Amino acid sequence: MLILCLSFFIALLDQVTKYLIRQKLLVGHITVIPDFFDICYVQNTGAAWGIMQGLNSWLVILSIVMLGLIIIFRKSILQDTLIHRIAIGLMIGGIVGNLVDRVRLGYVVDFLHFFWRNHHFPSFNVADSAICVGVALYVISQFFEKPSSSLSSQGSAEPAKIETESK
């Protein structure tokens, strides 16, 4: 239930923020932190960092395939832990948020723009952030989660001890 609720919340938050940007900021930008962060309206017909520009149909198919793979293989790649449920909820919500844009508008609305002097990070949105945070949580959790042991499922969590005699 957590996965479903979080996915829905992220997709909804993403769509609401994009709607507000489209309604209020059709031209120009808003400086939030001078020389560091602006809000600007970008119509991204590609994927992250502008790759695959103009291949919206392929990106729609890729998004649907990724959603299917995550749902089908979730039990084999994710453990039933809170961190993994949050990670998958963020990823699904982010993919759905951008997929809605691609299908409805033909592009993804990006609006968060960070930069430092002449170095600009590509604009992104709530859905992109959720996907990145979800993937990062999953990857980081792999360093801290204990792997499930096949021995424990067979009834013995510890190997048998062999006693030796010392002379």
C-alpha cells in the first residue's frame, strides 16, 4: 500500500508543479538564488540531459517497458524493507509523472535549473528528482542490507560446528 500511495503522491505532485509552471511561466525565468538556481519553463522532447531529443514515441515505450519490468521483477530485485518500498514508490511515481507528460503533451516539462558560473546542470522536474532519489536509495541500501540466505529458508541459519580433539 505504501508503494501505491507514494507513487500516486509523487505523480500528482509532479503534475501539479508542471501545471503551475505551464500556467504562470510560459516565457522567461524566475531567479530564486542568484548565480545558482532559477525556475524556468523547458519543453524537453528527450530524456535526461537532453539525450534522445525528438524520440518521444520511443521514450513512451521505454517508460512503459520499465514500469512493467519494475512491477514484474520487484520481488526478485527488491527486499521487503521500508527503504526498498520507498525506492520503488519514488521510481514508479517519477516514471508515471513523466509518462503522463509525454503522452499528453508530447514533451516533458522541466523547470528546476541549477548552475554555477558557466556550468549549467540540465533542467529537471519533480519526477526526475523522484527517480534519481529512488535509484540512489536502492543502490545505497545494497551496501547496508543483509543479503537473504538460502540456508535460513532451509531451517538452519548457521553451518554445523565440527568438534576436534586436541592432544
